Amino acid sequence: MRSLQTVSFSNQILPQLFTHRKIAETIVGYEPISDRVFVVRLKAKPRNITLIQVYGRTTAATGEEMERFYQGLPQSVKQVPKGDMLLVMGDFNAKVGRREPSAMSSAVGLYGLGETNELGEQLEDIC
């Protein structure tokens, strides 16, 4: 079993980053954007890597909470240095389902499952 190191940030309960010791040594910077979006920048070769970890709002959230979340995410992406590899990951609580090829915003085309929900449409807009 590999040893993991817990990195806590500015007295916040969330988020906490659990990493392998060698990965923890490559952390160049981090920024908790909110209780739902967290950015970590890692030193890597041939490029640095920026990870954006997301835990999306559910459909039960208020419109204002949803708007803050979906506006904050693109702002985080825009702040990533141009040469970095960007990985956006996590649980978006969105469903991007099957779409006809003629659909305006068809991220998955005929290969999605079920129907796209409202959160899925917002996620497609960001992408």
C-alpha cells in the first residue's frame, strides 16, 4: 500500500487533497475557489499540469447557487497558464445524454445514454 499525504488548506474542512508523497512534492500551487471547486497546479515535464476538481451542485440547489457554480468554473479555466495541460474532473451532477447529430451542442452525439438534463446543458455550454 502506498503512503498518502493529506494536505489541508487554510483551516477549511473541505477541500482536502489526498496525494501520494511524491505527487505532493510536485505541487506548485493550489487555490480553493469555493467549497465545490478546487485548483491544483503540479510541476511536470514536458508541461505543468493544472487540475480542477469539481463537485457540482445538484438540481435541488437554488438558481443563485447554480449560477455561482457555473460562472466560477469558466473563470477558473481562464486563469490556467496557457502552456499547462488542463484536466477538469469530478462529479458535475449533470447528465449529458444522447443527442441527434444536428443538435447545436452535441458533445457525445448518438453515444450518450438517456436524456440530457438542465445541468448537462449548462455543462455543455461551458465545454
